[in-house]
Amino acid sequence: MEQNENTPQIEQQAATGSVEPAAANGTPEVMPSLEEMLKEAERKGQEHYDAWMYAKAEGENIRRRAVEDVSKAHKFAVERFSNEMLAVKDSLEAGLAVKTENIESFKSGMELTLKQLSSVFEKFNISEINPVGEKLDPHKHQAISMVESDQPANTVVSVMQKGYALNDRVLRPALVLVAKAKE
């Protein structure tokens, strides 16, 4: 039997159990030592730990950015509305600055400013609640008094202060006088 120079090494590895059956090409496959397997496992463990730490840090950064974005959204949510309202304020100030005794010109300026304000309200879906003649709705109206009237009971007779809704959500209920049945 022919021995090659690796035979004593192969026999030693076979004795320690670190030799696998011969590969297809005739050379034996050497099984890694326990130390090598431990080092490889530690390396993979470190890689997984690093990947986990990176994912954790990335998740924390995303959460922090989301909190900042929500904070900015709350802080600047009314920016567009505020810019539109500045024009209304400027009109009011300009009307007050006019030195005229003519009530008609003052009234005309106030009407134009009111139209400008109504335009801003329309642009931002703010609508009036003016319920004269409607049935009392406690979700939209606040009754401050009941008065005798020819109208059916619980019908709004008079509006003391208009209410307002933003996108169909009540900002301020209308203050109303409600009809009560005649005695």
C-alpha cells in the first residue's frame, strides 16, 4: 500500500474524529476544529448583534423624526389660515386709518373687509350656523331662553350669536332663543 506524506496526519485526524469521509476527488475533507467553529459562531453572533443594534438605532431615529414631524405639523398647522387672516387685518387697519367723516365710505370699507373674511372662511371650510326657523339641535345650538311664539315648540325663533362649524364639526354653537308652546 502506498503512503503519502499526509498519511500520519490523516491518521491522527481520524483518531481525533476531525476527518470526514473522502470527498469525490479523493482528498479528505477536514472538519474545522472546535476553536474555529467557536470563532465562526462568535463572528456570526457579533454580525447579528451589530445588525440588530443598527436596526434598533434606525427604528429610534424614525420614531424621533416622526415625533418631530408631528410637532411641526401641530405648530404650523394654521400657517396658511394665518397668512390669509393677515390680509383681513391689514384691511381693517387701513379702514381705521382713513380720516373721513363719511359714514358711507366707512361702511363700504367694512363690507369689503367682511367679504374678504367670508372668502377666507369659505376657503378653509368654516361655515356659519344661523338656524332661524329650524328645529333646535343641541349639537349645533345652545338655547339661552324660551319665548312664547306662534312657531312650533322647540323651533329657533331668534339667533343671538351665530355659530360656526369647521368641516361640519361645530367650533361654536349658535346662541338661540327657542319657541315654547303658548299657555
